[in-house]
Amino acid sequence: VSAHLYAFSLDGAQRWTSSLGGSSRPPQVSVAPNGTISLGVAAFEPSSGAVMWSAYSALGSGSSLPTDTGPDGTVYVLAEYQSALAALNGQNGAVRWRVTGVGFEQGPVVSPLNDVVVVGGRDNYGLPGFFKAFSTSGQSLWRIDLPGEPYPGMFEYPFERGRFSPDGATVYMGTTISGEPADNVHCFLYALQTANTQPCSYSINPLNKTFTSSEGQGSVKVTAPN
């Protein structure tokens, strides 16, 4: 059965519907500041549901995982069959950058500060997972390996896509554990600091210096916390 994307006004009236082809379980959509709707590796026009672009050919993969859109309109997708994180131009779908080795478990989430993208994945089924962070220009920032032993041991892996706090300082990531007995099912929630939003208090002494028109030397003292 072919899935569809639906749009409704806030009073519940249906505005349009758009066929998603062979997709039977489409992921959650992401909406850019200009209203462009991203789903999988494609984007849809907000007023009519018409397909604006598809990055399937460029990425060599589709995706059944949620996308996320940065404050600048950049769309971040996880190309599942390539285990790759990609940043796409929100206007035309052009690939801005692409990094492999990010797993296939959960979609990306970008900070509201537009400085970091976090994904949760694992290298293969039956292996413990990890969290990875990248800058919004595609540089690897950090990796946190989750505990456990490969199958048939018990191991932890990401269970849901992360969510950022409104100030962009913390991302929350959920995990689950494989192979648990039915009477001991549990999971974990991680809070990971990704930015320091505390103000920097400093002092400058003296506040000004003057020199003659020929030349001069001087210094000021700046005091600030570490």
C-alpha cells in the first residue's frame, strides 16, 4: 500500500495530499523556517505538496529515518543503506557534505544554535552502539561508545532520535538494551552537554590608551575565567 503525506490547516481542514510511492512507513517530517517540508531524502512544497527535489540519486540511498532542518534551512539526513550522514541544500537538495560510518539506527538532530549535529547508531546488528557529533560543516567532533559485548552478549544501542534543549546546550539521547529477560526490561536516558551557554564575565584595565602620531607601546590587562 502506498503511503501519503497530508497537510491540514489548524482548524482541521485537509489542504492537500501527496503520494509517497512505495513507502509504507514514512518517517516524521521536518519543516524548514521557510515552510519547506523534508521527508526521507526528498522535499515538498508547503502550499501544494509538490515534490521540490530528491537527493536519492546523489546519495545512492533512501531513508526511512526522520530528517532534521537547521535554522539556516540546511537539511540533515541519514542515508540508511550507506550509513552516511549528509547535509543538503534546502532549496535544491544539492549535497553540501557527506560523512560515512555513522550507523543506521536513528536520524540526526541539529542544535538550535546551528553548531552541532548529533546521531545515534551502531556499526552493525548485534554490536553495541554509539553517539556521534559533527559540526554543521561536516567535521567530526566527538564519539561516545555505549557499553556491552557483541552478540550473544547484552549490549546497549540508541533507541530514539535525540532532542535538544531550547538553549542548544544539551542533547538528550535514549537507548535500549538487547537480549534482556522479560522481567528486567529497562533503558537509559543520556543528557550530553554540547555547548556552554554561560556568559563570560571579564574586565579590562585600563579601558583606553593613547599614543602620539609617531609611535608608542603599551598594554592592557584582560581578566576572565578559564
